[in-house]
Amino acid sequence: MSSPIISVAQTPRQTDPSGASQGSPVQQDVGPEAPKSAVRQFLMSRSSGKAADTTFLAIMLMCALSIFAIVIFILFILIARSKLSISQFGFKFFTRSAWDPVSGDFGAFAFIYGTLATSLLALLMAVPLALGVAVFLTELCPQKLRAPISFLTELLAAIPSVVYGLWAVFVLVPLMRDQLGPLLQKYLGWTQLFNGYNFGVGLLTASIILAIMILPIISSIARDIMLAVPISQREGVLALGATRWEMIRMGVLRNARIGIVGAIILGLGRALGETMAVTMVIGNHPEIPNSLFSPGYTLASVIANEFTEATGDVYLSALIEIGLALFLVTIVVNAIARALVWAVTRGAPARAH
Amino acid sequence: MLTNPFHTPPPPQDFAATGPPVQQRSRRVRLNRMRRHLWNHVVTGLAVLSTVIVIAPLVAILAYLIYKGASSLNLAFFTHIPAPVGEPGGGMANAIVGSGLVLAVASLMGIPVGIAAGVYLAEFGRGGWLASAIRFTADVLNGVPSIVMGIAIYSLIVMRQKHFSALAGGVALAIMMVPTITRTTEEMLATVPHAIREAAYGLGVPRWRTVLSVTLKTASPGIITGCMLAFARVAGETAPLLFTAFGNQFWSLRLNQPIAALPLQIYVYAISPYDEWHRLAWGGSLVLIVLIMVSVTLVRIYANRGVLKGAS
Amino acid sequence: MREKRVKLRLLAALTIAIVGGTAVAQNINAAGATFPNPIYNRWFTEYAKAHPSVHINYQPIGSGGGIRQVSDGTVDFGASDGPMTDEQLSQAKVKVIHIPTVLGAVVPVYNIPNLNRDLNFSGDVIADIYIGKIQKWNDPRIAKDNPGVNLPDHQILPVYRSDGSGTTYIFTDYLSKVSPEWQSKVGRNTSVKWPGPGVGQKGNEGVAGMVRQAPYSFGYVELIYALQNKMSYGAVKNATGKFLKATPDGVTAAAAAAAKNMPADYRVSITNAGGDSSYPISSFTWLLIPRQFSDPAKGRAVKDFLTWMLDKGESEAAGMGYAPLPAQVQTMVRKTITTIK
């Protein structure tokens, strides 16, 4: 602010060179309305003008669009590399069960069966437990225990897949082989689900470890959903004389039904794509399993095992086609799930998940 | 009303003169009430039981991990590279450092892009259809299996460049970090009160400056926790590194060469027959878990400090 | 201000350390068979000690992986115990030659609790175990080869390779020769459609690990894996009818005939070789070296390593359960090395 003052002191009216200010008061040279030098004008316009804002917006927009770009790029490259397999096998690829690298005959049905079987079994085991935990934490848990227990369930989500696999190989597989398996065969053998020999690795072991892995996801999203149900619903049901369980059932679960279905489908989506832990305990046998103890193979496992060594273009292309199928299926499943969850929470600020 | 789980209000008084005699009616009502109470207790018990069943494997896994892992962690583990097959000793130093490098590359690429995308969604795109579509796509991308990312990056980078590289591994992990960071950044920015932004505008601060110096700075603890969450998630990912980073038995810090990574080494050692390698796998798992647990715990601490309070 | 300077200095030091520390060593990447991995691992580590400026990073991902990666050019050289077929050689983007390194043996490993005797296996018995015709350990055909042994009445769990494997190639090559049904149903390859029950594991390590842990299982691994993990391995009936356990001498005997008539490209099968003391499931293992390296420095380093291998490496083979190359073959290899550019 000093320059206008100096200019006033240094340019007395008598020596005003411009001549255009004859008769104008001193105030003309003072304050922000004073004509700025060209340089100053330039500098000020660079940082506060439209251009800066527009550039900033453009950069942010590009980064946001990169998310679209990522999805499109993955889709594009998977389709491009699996063209060979698609043209050779057509749609039958997904309905035939054949995997013979020697003769070049590929059909992915056995993997689809294995993936679906392990995922659905895992859901069967995980959903009741996850909902039980969610109900406990939102409705029944004393306030002091809430934080530690919810922290513990979130820790389950943080353990990496390969560590689960490591634990499964050294603890779960021997457990299944030596204790659990014979127990199941003795008491539930009549269901014809436990025939065949039990070597520890196989469908059931993979499903168990998968169930442990998807539990925290279903539980935490179910909790978010249940927290989003307005408290007036709960109070209304209680005012009518309901027991606690009836209040949960009628006031909370009924309203949260859609969202909970969404949470379950999200868990399914995670189970479909889970790779490492499943690969280590599924037995890698590309045939349709006929008992819960038999080894199987999943879509993600076959890619993990055979990708770096698929000799021959058709072999590699078949594997990439499996990757494409996995990509599309998980996108669809996740989209449905997110739509259901969003419908209940209406975009309310969820916890950082 | 919500404090005592066993309290139920008395049944409504029956004013109707018609109906079964009083004794029968109240007996039926009493039985009904007993049944409802019983169900209540049963379900409460089931909920508690399921929580116990869920916590039990977690505690079992962690305890076993600590027991097995702690005995194999020594100084050599952190300073030596793997010994030749079958020989005792050696460590996973190159894998730890390699993981660090790949994660650093991934963070350098993923965090700026993710934060920028989150800024767009929160500041410039509120309510528009494009923002909703991007948000939805980010959530969906979160659910894509990591192995698909791996084969996509293999096709794009490794095959073109004709060699495996730490860079390819970093890119694969980066595209996994972006959706998570985007969503958490957006949520954190949404919690910044409008008054702060308006105060800045009132002072004549241009929009871009407001976003950078005022809004982001206010939300920065939350954004940092979001980044840590994404970091913890990709730290344990193995599948995308199988076809990109490839693994290396020597020290390597070069971006255009294969590099060892902790989860990758754990996988290789876990399925081997050598006891020595099993020992190293347990030790590596413990290191990995500790790293991830620290990040998750820090997130929790920040949450309780109030930044995420509205959201948790 | 001082803090900033300290940070800058630290950053500079770190950068120099990273750039300097790694700019010294030349990195050569290789991938392939798990069959020779123990001895390659030792060779590469020792070579790196003797020549600190060259790091040969070998990843044991299976012979199939070695063939594919070297054909695509994503590694500098590969390794395989199943020779590349003519079709694979012609389709490869990088033209490679085979250089034999050592000879090894594939042994049948098994895990029968409380049995500390070595079992005998005939070739067709092994084939039928994997086909699924022989399901229990106390099957009469196994008992016939093992008189007087108390075999348990328990189902056999066959374990095979889930990845593309040269060990599988050697194994199926042998089975194709001794079992006509195997030859017609399955054939020989690095990755086959296993006709019967069983579980797949990754690498020789995976199969060894599985058999070690699962009782009543049966698998096939390279000899060193059985030795290093103190597993029981059986004797196999050779072409003259004798049951032999794998030893480096047995493998050398199997290679004797082939050594005299070695083809120029070194692709030869020595399974089920004639001769009293030949071990029937033996094989060469090869390195797949590009005819011409795009980076001449790498080419020189690899040639140097191959020469070192012939001079010093071969003497370590027997100590690790492999057989060194016969003398005639070594001479041939020295000449071939000079043709690599």
C-alpha cells in the first residue's frame, strides 16, 4: 500500500507530466482504484482469473475420469487378448468342461462350477454369522464393548489373503483331514455330500477359509445399513409392546432388507474373485467335484497357477477369456449390490469402507 | 427404553366385553408372552454366539501367527537375502525392501490421482450425473478381483516392455488404490463445513486456492487415513504381483527389473516343502500383519479423535 | 531452514545410495524349471559371489513358464526339462537353442505312516495309479512287486503338477513308453489332462510339500527334493526288469547310449533306457539360450556363466543328487557356446 502514498508525495500537482489529471483531486492516485502497472495487472490476473480455476477444474476432472479410463482400458485389453479363444470356442467355452493343453481343447465349465460352489457354500456359512454379529453390535452390545469388538471384526478384513492361505495350509488342512472330516463323515455321511476320500484339501476347506474372509465385509456393511434405519422406526415398534428381538425383526431388519441383500451380494462378489487363499487349499483338480471333500478348481485359481506358463496362443487366450468372464461377472454383481445398498443408505456418509 | 433388553411393557388392556372368559384369555396371552420372551432370549444368545464364533478364528489366527512368526524373526531376517535352497539361515530383507519400493511407486501414482478425483467429486461435481456415475464406477472397481488387474497390466506393460518390472507391479497396485482413496477423500471433503469455504471466498481467495489451501487442509487428517487404508489393503496383495513384479532373489532397487515382494515370497515359501522356508514365511507374515495392523489402528485413533466422528 | 537442509541432504544421500548401489550389478533374468532349481540356485549364488557385477535372477516357475517367457522375450534365458517341440521353436518370437546342464532323476515319493521300507514300483503300476485303476495301497499289483510288505488298506492320493512342468514331461514320457493305455489316453507333455483322481500342486516344491504332509499320498519329484526333505522314495523297474532306486550313477548309465549319439540340438529322451544299471526315469535338463542376445553385454555374461558351469559347476552336481554331463557332451557344449552371440 506504500506506493500510492509515495506517488502522492512524489508527484506534486505542479509537475504532473500526464496533463490528463489537470483539475483532478489528489484522491485519484490513492487506494485500490489507482491504475496499476501492467506487470501487476498481469500477475494478479494469473492467479485469480478464470483461467486458473478452469485449469484446476480440468485437472481434477481428468483424474476423476481416469476411473472410467481404468475400467475401459481393462475391458479393452482383456477383450483384445481373448479374441483368439472366443473365435475358436465361442460360447460353448463356458458350458463345456474340458481343459487339455496337449490337444488345445479348453472349456471352463469345471472352473465356473468350482467358483460358484465355493462361493455359495461360503455365503451359506458366513451370512448367518455376519448378520448375527451385525445385530449384536448395533442393537445388543453394551456401549463399552462396541468399539473393541467392531475393531476386531474389521481386523479380520485387514488380514491379507496370502496369510489366510498360509494359516489354512498349516492349520485348517490338517484339522480338516484329521479331526473335522471324519466327524462330518460319521454324522452327516447320510447326506451323500461327504463321500470320497478326505485329504484335507478340497471344496469344503476352500469354502471355510472363504467364509472367514467375506464375513467382515458383510458384517460391516450390514451394520451401516442397520444404523441408517431411523430410530423412530425402532421406537414405534417398541411402543407397541414388542420384545427386543421383535423390535429388531420388525423395526430394523424389515426396513433394512434390501440393503442387507446388497451386503450379501457384495460378499458374494468378493468370494467370486478371491484368489490366493483358495488356490492354496482347493486341490487344483480341473473336474467337477462330486463331494465336499473332493478337490476342485476355481476361475481365479486357474489363472494364478497357469498364466505365466501358458505355452501357445490359444492356451493364453483361453486364460485371458476366463479373466474377462471374471471381470464382467464381478462388475455386474458389485453393481447390483451397490445399487441395493445405496437405495437404503441414500448416500449418507458411510464409515470409511 | 433401549437399556434393559429384558424389559417389555405390559400387554395392552383388553376392553372388549366379547371373547373368551378372562382366565382363558389371560392364560393364552401369558403363554404367548412367554413364547415371545423365549424367542427373544434365544436370538440374543444366537447373536452373542455368532460374535464369539467370528472372533474366535481371528484370535486363533493372530495367536498362531505371533507364536510361529516371532520365533523366526531375528536380525538376520531383516538384513539377509534368501540363502540357497535347502540351506539354513537367510532372511527376507530384499522382499521387505522390494515391497516398500513397489508400494512407494504405487502410492506416488495412486494417491495424487485418487485425491484429485475425490476433490472433483466433492467440490465440482456435487449433484451432477457425471459425479454419480464416477462414484458408482469407483465402488464397482473396488470389487474387481486383483488378479484381473494383474493380467491386464501384464498385457499392457510387461509384454510391451519385454520384461517384468517393479514399475509394472506399482502400476497394478496403484489402480487398485485409486477407487478407495477417491471415495474416502470425497467423504472427508463433504464433512468440511461450508462456512469455512465461504469465509475463504469472502476474502477473495480464488476457487482453486480455496480447495487446495483451505478445504483440503481441513480435511487432511481424514484424507490421510483414507490413504493409509488403501495402502494397508494393497500392501498384502499378491495376485497382481505374480505377473508383474515376478520376484527376485537378489537385492534390487531398480524400477525396470523384477523385484521381490513380501506377499509374493510368503506365497512361494508357503507351498514349498522346506521347513526353513516355512519358518521364513511365518516371519514374513508377521511383519506384514504388523504393518497392516499399525495402519488400521492409526485409522481408528484418528476416527476417535473426531475427524471421522460423524461417519463412524 | 536448517531442517530443510538436513532433509535435502538425506534425500540426496538416499538417491545416491539407490542409484549407486544398484547401478553396479548387471541384472540378468531367467525363469523355468523347478527340477534343477536347487543346483541352479547354488550355481547362481556362487557365480554372483565370484563375479559380483553379475546377478542372475532365476525364478522357478516351471518348465512351461520358462519356455513361454523366453519365447516371448520377457526373460533373458529360460530353463526346461521338457525339450521344446518343433512347433514351439518355430512359433517363438526369440530363437533359442538348448544347452544341457545336468542330468537328473524323477522319483516316486510316497507317505505311508509307519512304513520305513522302500517300495518297488513297476511302470504300468504307476500309470494305473494315475489313471485311477489302482486305488488302494494294498492292491494286488503293488503287493506283487513288494512281497512281504504290510501295505495298508487305504486309498491312494495321487499328487501331480498343476503348473506346466518339465518334470511332468519326463514322467509322462516314461509312462507313455511303459503303458500303451497312457500313451493313447494322455500322452507326454509339460501339462496334461490327468485322467484319474488326485490333487495338483505348484512346482516340485508344491508336490513334495503336499506328499510330506498328506498321509497315504503318492507323487513324483526330482531326486534332490526327496533327499533334502528326507522323504521315502521308491525303486522303479527299469527296462531290463530290475528295480532300481535313483542315484547319480544310475542316471549316468541311462545317458551312456545317448551321449555317444547326441544330436546337434541336444534334444533327446533317455527315459526307460536299456542297460542293467540304468535308472528308468532320467533326463537331461536344458537351458534355453537365445541364439542372439539383443544386449551384447548380457550375451557375454551368459556365455561366461556357461563356461564357468562346465569348469566348476558340474563338479557339484553329484553332491546334490544330479549327474554331471558326460565328457563327450561337455566337449560338444563348449563348441556350441561359442556360437551364441
